[in-house]
Amino acid sequence: MLMIKKLWDEKPLTLILFSAGFFRLLAVLFSKGFGMHDDHFLVIEMAQSWVDHSYYNWLPFGDSPIRTATGHSLFYTGLNFLMLKAMAMMGLTDPQLKMYFIRFVHAAFSLLVVYYGFKITEFYSGAKVARIAGLLLAILWFMPMLSVRNLVEMVCIPFLMAPVWLIIKNGEMKKKSIYLLAGLVAGTAFSIRFQSSLFITGIGLTLVVEKNWRAVIAYGAGTVVSVLLIQGSIDMFLWGKPFAEFMGYVKFNREHAYDFVTHGAETYPLLISGILLPPISLFLWFGYFRNWRKQLIIFLPSFLFFVFHTSFPNKQERFILPFIPFFIMLGCIGWQEFVSGSAFWIKRPKLLRNCWIFFWALNILPLCVVSVAYSKRNRVESMTYLYHKKDAGILIIDDANNDDIILPPLFYLRPLRDKWGVIPVTKSQSPRKVRDILKTADKKYFPNYVIFWGEDNIETRVDSMKKYFPQLQYETTIEPGLVDRIVHYLNPINQNQTTYIYKL
């Protein structure tokens, strides 16, 4: 304990980074699976398909029907492709082992968020406040788990914080090369997640407000060069014109803005207030808006981003994640400045201390649970089970309670090949229809396993399948993880179901 106290007093950043690394390492080892659809199917599944030259119908090569950009930046997916390709060249084929490595790389990279958060806060408000901001970014209950996910919303954050740190650290020197570098880094964030353009614009506007015209030109030039070299060149190679994916993204969101999760303008304020745990989250809201003029380079980029997503109809929770570190930094800076001059809080230090004690006590339980949570366990373990059976090919997926099936993460089954695929059983496609389809199919594409998603009407569904596939034999049952069950209980839209595997 004396050593920890000494580190906390003398080298707080070292201790904070160690704490962040410890919980992220737990997430690397135990928080397997994936969080949302996009961080698996738009990244890992797609990247593995490129390794296997099946392209997953996302690239305009071979027999792919895709011949126009679909609105997805492929730069980050390409980075994952390089990692998976390197592992394939080394002979590593086990999907779970590959994901240990990928989670570790993401965990290590996410430490930059903690580092920049501490340094930026320290610059404006000193080490005492920086310790609070750094600790929040290190061990806030959801940060370790999200840090090892393949979420562009998380991966882009270091590329948004680094330009801010470079610019404020440059200070009075005002070296044009530093502003150029800041622009190059910021442009990389755009190529990972297009919405980063709001942050990038906010940083540029801050330099305009400060009338630092040389900085504006250098920063703008760096951003343009970065975007052209990365996003522009990728799109030119694939589609024959720069920014094809970005224009496709704009078009898609304009036409489908109301097709996904839509809520009112209060959604993100309430979400942030909840996940950052009151009363501390309320203190941070106060501090965030209190100091907006003094730390404009933190406020303006993040506020533009926040306003846009608050106004846009599609409000998925992960969209707001890049805002969180900026909110924490400025919230801590503003709140501490207020407290240091507030007669109320100066007279009541014990009350403030108890608020923080309550917060950390409330934070520790979900931190320990979520950091080791196996997300989408039933889906991933179903494929892992079949991977180890070594004889799985085409799968029948029975999701007869719904109009469409939940996609299985085939990455965990084995590398994607033309002979791998899924035949769905849904409300509109009965086992009888599947049998009739297979009567005329090539025998090498005949399925040898049936997976039943969900326990609803399971006996009836199995009996229905046996009528047309009498050779059906039970193999195993795979349960969802603890957190999956909790999430499903809180919101049944999260379909984390028990899985039943049968062999044909």
C-alpha cells in the first residue's frame, strides 16, 4: 500500500496506466465474443473473408455482385486484414487464438486514450485533476471491455485526442510542423470513422477563433493530405473515384436515417448521465459547460459532435463514444475549478469525498463483471464448438420465430470458403421448403448441422425439422453469458438466446 501511495503521489500516470492495462488485459483474456453487429461482421468477418479471397461481397472483385461503394470506410477493416493475413502466413488458424492477439493490440492502443486524457487535463488543471480524469478513462466500468472491441467508435478516439494534445503542447512555439502533424493525425481519424469530420472541423474552427491563421493553413493542409492519401487512394483503387465510400455513407444515412434506433434529443444526455453514474456524471455536466470558453479546443470539437448526434434520428449507443473522453476531461477541469471557489463545497469537503466514494463503490462491481464478460457467448461458442468438430460445412439456422435469422459469426467456424454458408429457416421459409430446395442442390453443399436459435417453441421446431430430416440427432446446448442474459432481461430487443445444435 505504501508503494501504491508513493506512486499515486509521485508518478500518478504510471499507476493509472498500470491500472488501465490490468483491466484491459483481463478483457483481452476473458471478454471474448463481440459487442454489436458492426464490430464483428463489418470488421473481423469481412477482413477474414479478404484473407480467404471470398471478399464477402464487399469488394468489386471476382463474382461479387457489388460494383458500387456501400458507404463503409475500409481502412480500419484493412488494418485487421493485415493482422489476420500475417497470422495466416504464420500458420495460426484457431479463430479464438487470433482474437486474443487482436484484442491485445486494441487494448494496448487504447492506453493512448488514458495517456492523452491525463496529459491534456494536467496541462489545463494540474496533476490533481489529471489523476481523476485519467482514472476515469482507465477504469470507468465499461472502458476496458469496449477498448478491446473492434469498434471504429473506440479506435478513432486516440486520433482525435492526439491532435488536441499536439496543438496545446505546441503552445507559444506555434511550430507549423506540429500543426501539420496534428492535421495528418486528425485526417486518419476521418478514414476510420467518417463522423470524425465533426471533431476535425471543431479543432480547425478553434484555430480560426484564435486567429492563428498559419496554424489553420498547416492543420488544414495536414488533414487534406491525410484524407487524400488514405481514404482517397483506397476509394480510387477500388471504385475509380476518391471519396466514393464517404458519398455512399452520406447517401445511405440520408435515405435510411429513420430505419434504425430512433429516440428524442434527450437520449444521449440521459445515456451519458446514466453510464457515468450520478452524482459524478452531473458534476461533469456542470464542469463541461462551465469552462467551455477557456478550453475551447476541447469543447468545440466535442460539442459539434454531440449536437449532431443528438439531432440525428439514428441514435445507437455506441455512436456517442468518441464524445466521452472529451466530456470527462473538460468536466473534470470545470468542476474542480468550480469546487475550488465554491463556499458551499469548501465548507463540505466530507460530502464531496463521500460522493466520490459512492461513485467508485458503484463503479467497481460492473467494472469487475463487464471486464471479463463473454459477449454474444452462445453465438460464438456455437461456431467454436463446430470448429473443433472439424466436419461442419453448410449450416441450417432455425430462427423460425422471426422473419430473419440472426447471422452466425462464421469466422469462429473456420476460414470462409465458397462451400461454407447458411440456409435459413424463418417464418416464411419452413423446414419443408428447405428440404425441397436441397433436393435439387449439389450433394457437396448438403448441410450437416442444424442450429436452433432461441428456446421459444424449441420442441415444436425440432419436431418440425425431424419430419423432413429424420436423421437429426441432438449434439449440445450452449447458454448465453451472464451479461448477455442481463442485457436481454433489461431490453428484450437484444436477442441473446440459448442455442441448440443438432447433427444431420
